[in-house]
Amino acid sequence: MYDFAYQKPGSLADAVKLLAADAEAKVLAGGQTFIPVLKQRLNKPSAVVDLAGLGLSGITVTANALTIGATTTHAAVARSAEVKKAIPGLALLASWIGDNQVRHRGTIGGSLANNDPSACYPAAVLALGATIKTNKRAIKADDFFQGMFTTALEPDEIITAVEFPLPVAKSAYEKFRQPASRYALVGVFVAKGPEGVRVAVTGAGQNGVFRVPEMEAALAKNWSPDAVGGIKISPEGLNSDIHGSAAYRAHLISVMARRAVAAAG
Amino acid sequence: MPQVSLKVNGKTHSVEVEGRTLLVELLREKLGLTGTHVGCDTSQCGACVVLVNGDSVKSCTMLALQANGAEVTTIEGLAKPDGTLHPMQAMFREHHALQCGFCTPGMVMSAVDMVNKHPHPMSETEIRAELEGNLCRCTGYNNIVKAIAAAWPLMHGQAAKAA
């Protein structure tokens, strides 16, 4: 790992100032992806700005929204009674990310900012029509994810929280794990809430997370596993690698969607 | 050089580190606590697991400076000063839950955290699922799972008595 200046600002304003002043500075949240990236020397930041001192961790619920602070860990989301009650599929998804040790460090904001094409959180955020709050603005999930490892975030923009609209009537996530890494080969989140019936897929797309309009239309008419199980997904634009061909992933999307709808009840 | 202050196994340390120094490097190279192992160095194998403020973490995937102000427990901090083993260590010995022993410190630390966080008895399936972040290249999982199951009542029995 190349060395860098470690900074731990005590306020959001100071963190933004550090990023704005130095184009080579990078943000550190939980570090469960970023530290491995640094170890491989894939990134050479001049400074690493640790967000742990900004007080951005925590979960709050109102009648209209569940808000999760950016540095809330996966473990905290997974065990939260509020999340389990308001959006059970989201708590379950968080409990399946990585392993216990990764979940104790990894954060929702870090996962979204990284936008790994096989990360789980983007599927939930897109399917639930969440809003990503930053120090500058509020970004709708539909506008936030812009391709593999690419988001709408500007270099000096920091995610502060993620707001999920409530009430959510149905939510569930199913993923088919790559047997060795346990990453999502295909993960499907299905949801029925204030933003409508939405289906989002992670792990499969060459451009990262995406919605499946045919499945959404079918589920809006008839919320049942059979409504989506028969929908054939085109392999065009899907990943093809040693773990699975595009056609295999396309097939898995229908299977995972069917299971997710069944799990949502 | 930046300074990190933290408590390790109950003892306060203040050490100069680089920004890039990993927690596991601080423990092994600066504090001489070589019980915490580096296996894969890619946050997969779990040989480097320690407790930070009571949560198991992979110390190869945390900067030393991120642990500033934290309380860290390593494998060296489990046994009592008189050498009495922690119930988890005792059960690993009892059930022969190690072969080459390389993964053992991380296995024990993950197991302690797991049992601490499960007030209700754990099934074998649960124990196996909770061990996802620890790999044993000897594939000695059966006895590791047995040891954890055996340590559960000992750890919770003691907690109940103390309370």
C-alpha cells in the first residue's frame, strides 16, 4: 500500500473542505472494499478522509420514511428492529452481505458510493425507490447509479444518509451466490411501496444494477411468483464470465425473482 | 508520524504509525502480539480476526489509525492472568478443534463474538453460517463447530452467575 495522509475530520463541512482542496484525496467509510483496493495499489490517494467522526451513523423511522445514516454498518441494519419491521427485505439483505466481520465495518454509504456491480445494497435502494442524501443535494436512486463503479456523486460530494419511502407493503431479496466468493452472481430485490411495484437486479448487468419493467408490470397486475417466473430475460447486456454465461444469469434472474416474490408473501 | 492511542487487552498503548499501517501490523510488529495471524491478507480467511469494541473485525482490513481510542482484544487477551483458559479456548482444546493451528486465533475470536451475540442456544447450522468469514485449510470444521457448541453454555452460564 502506498502511504497517505490520514485525516479524520470532526464535521461534514471540514470533510468536504479536505476533498475540495485536494483532487487526490479519497473518502474512507468502512474500508471493506477501499482498503483491499489500496493494498493492491489500484489507487494512490494523497490523503484518506475517514468519515467515522462525522456522526453519520444511525437509523430513524417516521410515518413516511426510514432513514439510514451513511456510516451505519451492515450489522446495525441487519439487527435493527425498526428496519426489520418497516422493510424486512432490507434487513435480510444486510444480514447476507459478506461475513460477520465485514458487516461490522462495512457501511451502506460506502457500498452505494462504490457501486460494485455485484453489491447487494444497490438492488434494494433502486427497488425501494430510495433517495440518496448528500452534503449538496438529494438524488433519486434512478438517477444515482450510472454504470459499473459509477455514480452521480461529484468528487467532493459525500453521502450523508439514505431515505427509504414508507410504508412498504412487500419487500424481499434473493441472491444466487458465487460458490467461492459468496458475491451475488444474481441478486433480485422485489418491492411494493409508495414508489410502486419495482424489481431491481444486481450482479448480472454489465452496467451494474438495473430494473426489469416487464416484471414490474406483471407484479403490479398480479403479485404472485407465477407472474414473474415465466418471464424470459434477454441475455443481452448481461455479464458472462467463468462463473456463469449471460444466458445462465438471465435464467437466474427469473428464478430469483420468483423466489423473492414467494418470500415477500 | 501520526500517533494512535488504543487499549489492547486492557493495556493502553500510544504508538507512532504511518497512515497506511494496518491494525494487524500494529498488533504484530509494534506490540509484538503475534498470536493474531495474517493468512490471505485479502479479508477472506479470518486468521486476523480480533475484537474492536466488542465486534469481531478483520484486522488486515482496518487501518491502525481507525482503531484510535478503541478497545481491542486479541487472542492473547482471552486467558486469565493466571493462565486459566477462556471457555472457548478450553473447548477448542477439549474437542481437538485445531490441526495445524494457523486459523485457530481467528476462529476463537470469531467464535467468542458469535456466542456473546447469541443469548439463545445456537444450532449447528447457525454456527456454521456464522463462521462464514473464517477458513480452515485443514478443513477441520467439524470439531471447531463442536467446540463452539460446547462453549456456548459455559460462556452463558458464567455470564448469568456474574450478573
